[in-house]
Amino acid sequence: MAQLLGEAEIKQQLSNLSGWTKEGMSLQCNRKFKDFVQAIEFVNKLVEPAESAGHHPDIEISYNKVKIILTTHDAGGLTQKDFDLAKVISQIS
């Protein structure tokens, strides 16, 4: 099981991520697109990196808005896996 990160580690790593916030025991990012089709195209781009990492985000879609939520469920909070995947997701447009 992945090891939980401490608050200092979380703050340090979060400072290197643009557009992500810590909400409780998760990282969250909101993206807005022109329309539903573009939102779904973005979500589809998340499949390969999530599968490769063996770490899957929770995703909420509302027409042209996508909310990505990362947490390591089996560890009960934030681990390095969350920040690694957040970095990859941040590079996807």
C-alpha cells in the first residue's frame, strides 16, 4: 500500500501544481470546455495514463465542465501516486 503524505509534503507538492487544490483528503481540478464533446474528449485522454499508473481518478462531468478528484482510497488519503497522476493530467489539454 502507498504511504500517506504529511501536510508539509502535500503543501510542497501542491505548490508545484497549477490548477489543483486540496479538498479534505483529495486533490481536485476543474476544467471547462467549449461543449460536451470537448469535455468527453478530454476525459477519454485520461484513460491511458490512469491505466498505466494503475491509479484511477474520480471524474464528474456536467455538460462542459469536468471535475477530477484524486485520492488513494486504500491508503485513506493523499499519496505520491496522486501527485504523480495530477502532474500527468495537468499536461493533457
